Amino acid sequence: MFIGRERELKRLNAMYQSDKLEVAIIYGRRRVGKTTLINEFCKDKKTIFFAAMENSAEMNLEALSGAIMEMEAEAVYASHSARESSPLRTETQRATGQGASVANVIFRSFSDALIKIQEMASRERLVFVIDEYPYLAKAEPSISSILQNFLDHQFKETRLFLILCGSSMSFMENQVLGYQSPLYGRRTAQFKILPFDYRDTGRWFPAYSYEEKAMMYGITGGIPLYLEQFSPECSIQENLLNGVFNNNSMLFEEPSNLLKQALREPATYNSIITAIASGKSKLSEIATTVGMESGLCSKFVENLMTLGIVKRETPVTARSSKRPIYELEDLFFRFWYTFVPRNMAAIVSGRFERIYASAVGNRLSDYMGRVFEKMCRDYLLYYDDQLPFQPQDIGQWWGGNPKTHQQAQIDVVAISEEEQSAIIGSCKFRNEPLPVSEWERMKEYSRAMGGFARCYYYLFSKSGFTENLRQKQDGVNLRLIGMEELYGSCVSEEYDEKHPD
């Protein structure tokens, strides 16, 4: 089942229709569905799909040769079929190995292989995909320069559609898209593939309630491979017991496997993630908990940020702050590190089902608090058609409250410094309606934040609002937004317009 990615598919197909040389760079973290997107795009098109390997240049050249000649062999069979319509004749050709000599060709160099692709793309529209391009570049360091030369000369007048895909975010951004890369300026489009947002995640579970859809987003983080591990026909509890809290499931060891694949010192990174998951948000706190110097710890944290596991947060009104906090950006990592380590013995022994309610079920609403804040920020960023101004930045805010001399925090803040306007938002994933006192609290916190002539108050609630608060709503200065509005209709055209490249 292919869900979402309408904007990316629409753009790729529009590029394909140009019938000229196109170069698309597609990148994103592992498991996010890059290859699935490419396969969906290529399924009705003539394609050479080459999956690069963590292997020698010779082995990669052999694999590339096989992919090229497989396409050439298909063309030979198609040509024979056109001339000889008899199914028996075509089957005989296959049975006797006609075209086998073509399929067994191994090119002497990557340049020779690309010359063959040039010949093929000169005759017809051809998609050439190099999946996991960083592996190829590691095996053959000159490949980017070779591709640059072909793009500037031999491929210039062909009908080639080249796709370079990679999971190493730092490599793709620096060594492919970066100014110092030989390929800089050769792309005609780039696609940073992100996890699904909360609405697209909900599409995987059509029969779930809004609350259940939100919880599945908070558990999976919108990662397609993780979503595929859960059945829309099962309850959340059944899905979690089978798919996460089961030492035979893929997701049970997913964080550990990802760290081992992407990083050299997984044990150290595991300790840092555990510290952040436990509530340590300042670099000094994380370093102390792990037992290393802050400078060294900072380098490890930076690597986790590159992988999209950790994010750096500053108050939305002070983005240049030198005192940031750190949070787990990957929602599955956040869920896993919140619930799995502390229950490891029960999971491994197969007795976790007995304690599920107390260990997880009764704690999911509390866990969802930070997830719900992200959902509400995404709603303002992508879906709300009634914003009183166009925000320049959206985030959260925290700082001192001079009235109470205590720390104040605002869950969602959208600002426009040009218009001196701010949206002040409170997000509560609780089992009781939101009262008037929450609005009063947000007004007090907005005064503590200061700096804006006009403030608009948005209150988000899983369980609705008290009647007294509903009577205060005017739709402009105060808006009350429940789950039904968060999951309102979202046609693909609106999605296209609101998700920039």
C-alpha cells in the first residue's frame, strides 16, 4: 500500500514529462521511504535501478553492469517480440538463452558504463537511479567528478532522468548538494524526504479514532517502515505487544541496530539518548550524566542531530541563544527509550502483557504531551487557513515570569516580527476539558514573553473545552481547536501548496 508523498510524485512526474536531462537528488534518514517513493515513480517507466553496496569499486561496477544490461536484454526481448508475435517463439528465445551474452557483459570502467547509458538515453526517455549513492562514492571516490563531466557534456543532449538517492544526510547535503561538491549546481530538483506528518500517519489507520491516530503518530514518528509493522485491524495494545514489546519483533531492536549501522560508538550514543529521554535537556546535564566533558559530548550530540534523532531547541524569540536545550526529535526513539529499557526484564521473559496497563497504557496520555505540541505546531504551519498573519517562525518559548518569579513555558508560539504579532498556544492531551483558567494563564505568559503588540490565543485540547471557555471564543483573539479540526479534510492540492520544497 502506497500512502502519501503526493507532492513529491507530482513534481517527479512533471520533471519526467519535460523529456530533457533532469537530475533529482533524493535524500532522507533511513526507513523514511525514499526507495518506496522511487519505485512508485518508476513502476511504469523504463528504468535502470542500481543499488550501490558497501563493497569494493569492482563489485559495484559489476552490479551496475548487470543493471544496465538487464535493461538492454529487456529491450532485445521486446524487439524480438515485436518482430515475432508467436508466444512460443519468444519463450524459445528465452529458454535458449538468447540475450545471455548481453546480460553477462561487465564494463571496464564506470565511464564505459555511463557511455552505454548515454547511448540508451539518446534513443528514449530513461530513468537511471543510483540508490545509496554515498556507498558508491566511498568505493569509487572519483565518481562524482565522473558524473559531473558526463552531466556537463555527454548527457547534455540526452533524455536521461538521473536520480541520486542517499540515507547519509551529512554526505548528501555536503558532498552532493554542497558548494564544494563536483555535482554542485547540476541538480534540477532536490527532495528531502521527511517522515509523514500526523495527518498522513493517520491515513494508515482509517478505523482508528482521532486520539488513536495521534497515538500511533507519537509511537512511530510517521516512519513508513515502522507503520508497516502495525495492523490497522488491531488495537493499539495488540499492535504494541506484537510489534514493540516483543523481543522477536523488528522494532524491539531497531534503535540499537540503527546506532550500530550509522555510528562508530553506539554504546556512548545510547547513553546520551538515554540521558535525554530521562529529562536531561541541557548539554552540561547530559555530559555529567554520561560522564564526559561537555566539549566532547557536544560532538556526539551533533552527530545525533545530523541523523535526525536529537534536535536543538531555543526560545522562538531568541534563536541565537547560547543556552539551548536538547530533545529527542525521532518520536520512535522517544517512545522506545521511554518504555522499553525500564521494562526490559518483563519483555524478554514474555510477561509484559500482564503489566502493560500500568507500564504503558495508563501512561500514554502523559507521554503524548510533547507529541501533541508538535502536532499543533504542524497544524499551524501546514493546515490552518484562518491564521491572522503569516508566521515567520514557529516554535516554543520559555523564560522567567516576573510576576511569579518562576519559569514560564508556552507550548506553541508563532511570530511575525514585521507585523509585531504572535500566536500564543497551549496544547493539552488530557482526559478533561480545558477550563478558562488555561486562557488566563496563557495571557499572563504572553506578558512575560513580551515584545509583540498583538497576541492571538489558540488553545488545543484532546478532550474539548468547558462551556465557560467556549463562551469566550470569538474565532480571532481566542480560538479553540479540538481533535476533529486538527484532523480536518486535507486535499492534496492544499498539501502541495503548504509544504514547500
